[in-house]
Amino acid sequence: MLMSEQDGPVKGTRQAAIDGHAEIARRAKVLGADTVVICDTHWVINAGFHINANSHFEGLFTSNEFPQFIQNMPYKYDGNSALGDAIAKEATERGAHTLAHHLDSLELEYGSLVPMRFMSREHEMKVVSVAAWCTVHDHDESRIVGEAIRAAVEASNSKVLLVASGSLSHNIWPNKDYAANN
């Protein structure tokens, strides 16, 4: 989506997705959502489940996957630490080992930053990022984490928008065709 806003051959091609994120944010605002929980498939993890539950996120982001397109992107969002901690506790108690992190050096990945960039233009919300590119997990553990998200949200004072973000929404050109199409 970011490439769609930059000069080049794909400029404007993802405008419908950009507009869709704006509409999601407008609806979330009308419904009173104060926090977005993002299941981020660009945050790869190898053991356990992980939640970025920091209270504040700020910096410049350059993508490890696409540094030619996403570089020096400024971001600044508040987090919902209490909800992130509650999700991790609930998931662990249900049998899916989950850690909540409060580290200024742990950045949000672009599967969280890109939707936040477009949604925050319409409605600022706190963010909790849940790593969702799980290399050694099974579907049952993912189900447990999903149930824990729901239980923690229902037990909280937060009104939450849940976003599943990542590569399910697009295809990347094969390497031999990539340069000609980007």
C-alpha cells in the first residue's frame, strides 16, 4: 500500500485498500474503539508466542523485506500495555506459552505499521501487536491465542478493533518478473 502512494509503476494501484483502511478506522471511531490488536504475519517468531506490549512506539522504520520501498518511515503510536499483558497471561494459562514485551528497542513490524499509518489518518488508537508468523506452532496453539485475545478484551475496559494483517492480502511477483513490474 505504501508503494501505491509513491511515484512509479504501481502508483495508485492500491488506492482501494488505502480507502478501505480509512473506512475501517472511521467505523472503529463511531463504535468507540480505543485500541487495535494487530495479528502481524510480518513478525516472524521461532519459539513461543510474542506480544509487543510496550506503552509507546516511536521511531523511523525501514523494512528488512522491502528496504527499497519502505525506508525512514516515521511512526508514533501509544500502546495498550495492560491489554497486551492480559492477552499473554490468558494465553499462557490456556496452554500456549506467550510472552509480553516492554522493550523500546523492539520495533513494530510493517504488518502493524502499515495498517496503523492508514487508519490513524482517520482515528488514533492504541496498538498491541501480536506476532503471527509462527514457524513451529500448530493451529491449536493459534486457536488458543485467538481465544485468549477475545477473553482478555472482554475482561478489559478497552473497546478493541482486531486486525489480521499481512501477506494474505497480496502476492509478490516472482523474482524473475519483479523488477519489470515494480
